[in-house]
Amino acid sequence: MAYTVVGLFQNREKAAAVSTGLEFEGFKDSDYIIYKTNNPAEHKPTLWERIFGSAEIDFVSTEADKVITSVEIHNKEEMNAVKKVFEDNEVVHTYEFQDMTIEEAKDLNYIKKIIEIRAKSQIFTIPESRKFGTTEGMNSEVKV
């Protein structure tokens, strides 16, 4: 069964470390793909940049700086090895896709679209929050 793990990393400096880590764990070049943005000048502002108007806030990172890595795995041991390499290199988020081959994962736009769809579906499954009590501000009592 084909299985692909996709990791999102904060910056380009992680690409070399991820590649080295994967090869140390026994993966070949043909088993993984590291996507990098070729032209950071085409950067579109992120939601946070549009809201705050600045990319200089520490927690805001431009998409042009992010690195996406896809790895094809075949068993649980490979899955654990990939997750270890990702965690060692400060992965921002990991996505797991069953029945996706590395050939399908070569299309970065395809990967981005699937991740976007999955992220949107998670937003709609967030449980509704309820508000109890008065509207006079916060107190020390929290009710769920």
C-alpha cells in the first residue's frame, strides 16, 4: 500500500537537515521530495500579514520561506523513522496520506490543494463554544 507523509517546515535551512536525516535512516533520493519556492519575489501576503500589515512579527512566517517535504513509506518502521527526522528538524505540521504514491506527490500544487481541503474540513469540525454567565467580564469560574 502506498503511503505518503508530508511535513511542513519553517524555513529553507531545514531542507538540507531533513534530507541528511532521511538518508541516514535509509531512504533513497527517489523516496522523498523536498519542494522549495524558486522565486520568493512572487510572495503573496499571508492572512496574518494582511491583518497586521507586517511580516516582521516573530510568529508570522512567509510562505516563501516554508519548505514542504513528501516521503513515501511502506511500513510502520519507516513511518517512525520519518516522524523522528521531522521532529528533529522542528516540523511545523505533519500530514499523512494513504494511497498516495510519490509520483502523485511530485505535483506541489496537488499537495497544497489536498492540505488546504483537509485544513478547511478541520475548521468545520471544531465543536461549537458556548458562553455562560453574565457579559460583565471574566471571573475565576469557567463552565463548559
